[in-house]
Amino acid sequence: MKNRITRSVGWIVCLLALTIQATISTASASTLAPDIDLPLVHHADVPKFSASPIVVKDDALILTGTEEGQLIFIDRDTLEHVYTYDLEGYHEVKDVVKKDEDTVLIAVRNAQYNGTIDILEYTLSTQTYHVLQRDIDYYQSLTWIPDQKGFIVSRREQLDFYTIENNKAHFVRPLPKQRGWNDWTYDENHQQLISVHLVDHGVQARAEAFYYDFDTFSFVERKRAPVPNALSLRTIYDAQNDRLIIASEGYISLLPHTSTIPYTIEKKFRHSRPDTIALDPSGRFLLHLDVSYSTLIDLDLLDSDTTLQQSSKHFIQMSDDRLLLGERYQISQYDISDLQKRTRLVDIDTYTIESDHFVGNDYPLFGRLILSNGTSEPVDLSQLNWTTQDYRVAQIEKGILRTRGTGRATFQTSFLGRTLNWSTYVKTNEPKDGDTFLEQVHPQPVAPDKTWAITVNGDVSYEYVEQKNIFVTDAKGRIVPTLYVIDRHNGSSTIQVINNAHYTPGETYTLWVRELAAEDGTPLDQKIKRTFTIASQ
């Protein structure tokens, strides 16, 4: 009876699926950053407004609009009403959007055409305006895209992109908009439109972010983040830290541009559904606005936040030193100058206790947070999901580095909202203490396609024919990918050791035979170390 088994070690072909599972946890190091305390500086009653206010005129004035078609200007420091400008023939200012230092775009309801929306361009220095686009129906929102010198109008079924030439808007094309609850944002760093929508329901709910190149409007990438039990989403792009932020009822997902793995934390808000989200200029502090409360969250350590005392559906501005919030008849001003003085995360150090890693071993992975106050704190990395293209060399599973072959292995994941990269070099197994090898030097050069045959008495156990027991190394100690062919016949076994990709002419290699055993566990033959050189062509 003759059995023939072919085994390929280190060259198993497999398909890598896109990893979408994220770490869902709450930060536990509450001593690192105490709860945020924001002193209230001013609180003033103002004319009733209908549009989310913005700050203009070198941050000196607050600009908003009313349901009567008026523009309201308010002093940013004193919160006093400065003046009013009437947009004749219009009702209800829906949005005011800053275009540049002297110009704003205004979406306003036209009183004469069944309530459709007109887009105006208003110049602050001359206090004049002209109409860019008339009669937009199913209007939802307006966004200026400075890189493209145009604006996007979000409508019920699509996003419409316009450019501005000669004081007129020119329709370019509709942009994709997914079905169901969705939101979108613009990534100015990479000039991509990101459309985010909600998929599935209950604990299986997830956000899917579709990335589109803005020059060609072609789809370039899709990323996913779990948002269990979400009913709605809000998104914003953090240009400072190059990451997408997705907020739902109970979760915040941070998705770095360089990673497909989101870092998702559970956050239970006083009133869950997000109405608006906004960032401070550094990208560290997220303002989560819902219909009843405003919550400010430290995204750096993700372990502290504060709930502000009023509903703030209409957001104004968050700068380096102050936070302005508005709600129809009122504006509140908070001092946030101390926020940037808080302890912040400088780096995340990933390491193993052992400095050297060898084939066929497991090594626990540890982490620590490097903080701006000069201290460090241990952190658990066991729940992170690492991706790698070097899976033939090593993988990280539940915080354990598992080595399989020699060479460099590079890993990536997302943690605390930033991309975490780590790499190691896996070496050949060193002979164990007490190993005695019969050292041989092949007397003459061999062909680049040389196959070595090892014959032993007895039926060799297939479990012993693997890379940690029979392998070939090059002059630098790296394992050469190898195929084994095993023939068992009449009480003896022959193992053919075949190089998958041919040896390099002129180079020296070593064949190692460390341990072989029969089916009953009986050791077979002497340990061998054979050095050979490949003939030059």
C-alpha cells in the first residue's frame, strides 16, 4: 500500500475578506481626564432665528436668519443685536453658509413660487445680494465646497452639485445618495464626497460609508462601522486628524482615512438622537447636539464629557477659546480656553515582552498610552482586530502574536480613533538546548531546482512534516517557502523537500531536519544540518 500526501507550508492560498468588525468599548481610564467643566460667560436673548448661525467679519459678528426673511447680525463678544437686513420677497431663511471672508450663501424660501428655495449670494461689505439659483424643491441643506468652487444642495432624493460662474449657479450633476436614513460629508484633505447610510436594524445595524472621488464622481472605496440599535446617523470629517466621525443614538465611530477598521465606543446620551455634530478646530472635542441637550466629548481619551444646560439645536461656533450655542431666541457663550490644557494622548506603544520572535510561537501583545504629562498608562489591546497582508508570516488573534513563517509582518488597526501600526521580524527557530545536529556540507554545487530526499525507516507521522521540523534557510536565516511530498512504502518513508520558487544561483542555503517520528511517536533518524550552494548559471 502506497500513500502519497502533498503538503505546502507557508504557501496556503486564502482569500482575505474586508474586515468590518470593530472594537466596541468604553474607555476606562477615568483618572486621565476629569469631567469637562465649561464656565458660562454670556447668555442673552436675541431676535428669533430660523437658520443655524455662523460667525463672519473676522469672527466679530454672528449672522443668522429669521422666518420673516431677514438677516440678523449680532456682536460676537457682547451678544447684542447690531442690525437687521430685509430680503424683500422672501420668507424663512433656511441656511446661511460662509463662502469667504466677505461673502455668504443663503438658502431662503421664495414667497411667490409655492415655497421653493432660492440660493442667494450676499456680500457683507456692500450689504447687497444676487440670486444664484431659483426654485429648488425638496430642499434639505446647503454646503459650500471651497476646493471645487461650488456648492451642494441636499434634496430628498439626491445631492445636486453646482459651480458658480459670472454670478450664476451652473448645475453640474446629481451626486449619489443612498436609500434609507443617510447623511454625508466632504473630505477636503482628499477631495472626496462621503455618503453614509444606515444598514439593517437592531444589534446588526451598521453604518456604510461610500467614498467618491470628487473630480470624476466615481466610487473609490466603502468602509463600515457597527452602530447597534441605531435609528439615525450624523457624520462629519475631521480634517485635522484625517478621519471620519459617525454619531448615532448610542455610539460614536472614528474611522481613520488610512484604515478600514473603525474604533467604536458606546456613549449613552441624555437624549439619544443626534441632531447635529460639530468639532473644535483641533478635532479633539466633539459637540453632540440633540433636541434636548448638548454634550461635549473629549475624543482624545474618550473617557470624559459634559452635558450642557440647554437644548442647542442651532449650533454656532466652537473656536480655540469659546463655544457659542444658539436656540431660536437665545445664545450662550462658554469659555473653553482650558480644554487644550488637558492631558492628551501623545502616542500608543505596542510591544511584547520578548524582543525576538521565532517561528511557531505565541507572544502576548501589550500596550500603553503615552500621555502629554510625561506619564504612561497600560491599556488592553486584546479586543482589537488587526489586519495584515503578511498572514503567511504571522497573525494577531485576541491580543496574541502567532508566528508562522520568517520575514517582516506589518499589522494595522484603529484604536482611540487613530490608526495604529505595528510590525515585527520573525526569525528562524533557534535549535533548542541539547539539540545535536549531524552537520554536513554538500561537496559540490547543486541545481537551482534541487529537490532533497530524506528517507527514514518506519511510517513517518504526517504531523511531524511541517515547517518547524523540516525547513530550508538562506544565508540570512530566513525560511525559504517549501513544498513537501511524502511517500510511505513497505515500512519506510521518503520525504521530498521542494523549493517553490527555485534557489538563487551562487547563494548558500541550509537544510534542517530537527525532529521526525513514526505514527506511534517513536523518534526516527538523526537530526541533520546540511549546508549546500547553488551552482552559478
